[in-house]
Amino acid sequence: MRAIHASAAGGPDVLELVEVPDPTARPDEVVVRVAAAGINFIDTYRRSGVYKVAFPHVVGSEGAGTVVSVGAAVTEFAVGDQVAWASAPGSYAELVRVPERELLPVPAGVDLQVAAALPLQGMTAHYLVTSVFRLAQGHDVLVHAGAGGVGLLLTQLAAARGARVISTVGSADKERLAREAGAAEVIRYRELTDLTHDLPAQVRALTDGLGVHVAYDSVGKDTFDASLTSLRRRGTLVLFGASSGPVPPVDPQRLNHAGSLYLTRPTLGDFTATREELTWRSHELFDAVLAGSLDVRIGATFPLADAADAHRALESRSTTGKVLLLP
Ligand SMILES: NC(=O)c1ccc[n+]([C@@H]2O[C@H](COP(=O)([O-])OP(=O)(O)OC[C@H]3O[C@@H](n4cnc5c(N)ncnc54)[C@H](OP(=O)(O)O)[C@@H]3O)[C@@H](O)[C@H]2O)c1
């Protein structure tokens, strides 16, 4: 089969298409023929060496497709089932081994590309609004990169819970998408002269001078200080990514001085650690798609062989919504 390998840590050029033996399912795994593999920012952290992995590294962790073989201990899935997953190493490939505990059944009526677009970014948006901070009517929320993969889903889920979303985006096109997703206010943060000063000033102007209850910050280095200063007293900063680079160490005294703030740095694995929690989140998301209340925007698709171009697009801030690889 064909797969995408990274031979060493580096830029998108290290991604190469290789021929490798077909995988065989271990007892608790299935092998899936991949219809679409999800591209996620975390794939770029692993490829570039920001997150440590062993090389050569078989890239990707997310996708959807059809089960072609099952291990001896698998009980809930059979050949022919349509499935999706957020966490199976080596998903940029024609075939991938997926542990049974990671499998999400794809309901009839959900397209496999939509199914591939949802698990990682969708379950992230879901845990952010349900479990990290229980959003409800009356909450003011700051969502950075509001037209991105996580951003569009997070905005929709937050608005559906009655929160008022203030979104930051990088362009006019992205502003339109963020508003369509339910953002009440949009700030084009790349146009601000001094982001760290001007962004909180705009957020306060939009919130009667108080600031937001919660800031969801996946941009990291460039926005962290502005997010902290945009919070109201006892507000929560949810740092969940580093698209612009990692945030330097923080002195806890800053949380005290800025109004008894909360700071958390969550990761999806801790919010899908049990099979029960994983299926609760995925069922709610697939149900919302089927009900027409959650729109999954696939902003771009690339052939498997063009994985490097897909990474270049994601890292250059030119993508919106989900980016998929189609083996
Ligand atoms: N902790 C978790 O559980 C978890 C799970 C999933 C994803 N994440 C994180 O969530 C973030 C979003 O992931 P995604 O896959 O949905 O990506 P994405 O948001 O679709 O793409 C990243 C976006 O970030 C913005 N950005 C700002 N500064 C940037 C920079 N210097 N370089 C590149 N992009 C920049 C860009 O939007 P603008 O043009 O609008 O600025 C860009 O489109 C990532 O940081 C990822 O690591 C975390």
C-alpha cells in the first residue's frame, strides 16, 4: 500500500509517498481502507519535531473508511462497517490499523469525508464547551482562529449553547465564515497595530468593559497575553494549541494580578480516556450533523501524494475548516 512517511523532523518537504507492506490487524484491532484522512495541526508538530516522535514517522492520526479485516478479539465491528477515528498512528495511508477502542461507528447518512473531518477537531470542540468550561446562556466567549478546523466547530457548539462568541480571524473571507458559524462579533486580529494591547481593548469594548468569561486560545505564542488581558475577573483561559508557537513559561502571580484567573492546558486524550466518554462525544456530534444543526466545512482536499502541500497550506494560514487527504 501507499503511505506518507516523514524520514526525519523538518518542514513539509520531509513528507514522502512510500510503498510499504499492507498492515495486519492485531487481536484488538481492525484494518480500515481509508476513504479520507484528516489533516490536523498536531500532525505538523510531530513532523517538525515540536512534539517528539520516532523517525521514520508514519504521519496522521485521524480518518474514516471501511473495515476490511478484524482481529480475533474484536467484538463490536465487522468487515464492511463504516468507521471513523481520531487516534490511529499512520492514518495518512491507504490502509491503517485502528484499535477497536478508538473506533467510532459512522451512522448511515453521514458521508465518509464528513466523518473523517469530525473526530479530532469535533470532539475537541465538544470537550471545550462541555467539560473544560460548561458554556451556557449569558457567557461571553473569545474564540481565536474562528474559521479554522476547530474554530468553526467550536463557534457553532458555543453559539448553540447560548454563548455570545467573539471570534478572531485572519481575513475577510474567514470573517464571513465565522459569522455564518454563529460568531456575534469578529475581530480581524492581523490588522491590529499592537495585538497584545488592541485586542483586549476591543474585547472590553464589546463586553461593557468587563471582558469575556472564557478565552479559547489555540494560537498560543502570539495571542496568549491578549487572551489573558481579555478575561473578566475570575475568567478562564483555555490554552489548547500553539499554531503560532509555544507559550513561554508563565508566572502564576499573573493570574492573581489579572483578577484571580484560571489557566488550563487541556488535551483531547484526557477527555476521551474511556470508551463511554469517547462514544458520548462522537454520538452527540454525529447526531448534530444528521439533525442539520452542525455544519462540517471541508475547506480543501488533497490527493494522498500531496500531503506536503496540505501541510504547507495549513501552516501558511490559508485554509478554512477541515483539510482532508484522499487516498
Ligand atoms: N488540545 C487539544 O486537544 C487540541 C485538539 C485539536 C486541535 N488543537 C489545536 O487547535 C489548533 C487548531 O487546529 P486545527 O487543526 O483546527 O487548525 P486550524 O485552526 O484550521 O489552522 C490554524 C489556524 O490558526 C491561525 N493562526 C494564527 N497564527 C498562526 C500561525 N503563526 N501559523 C499558522 N496558523 C496560525 C490561522 O487562522 P487565521 O488566519 O484566522 O489567523 C490558521 O488558519 C492548533 O493549535 C491545534 O494544535 C488542540
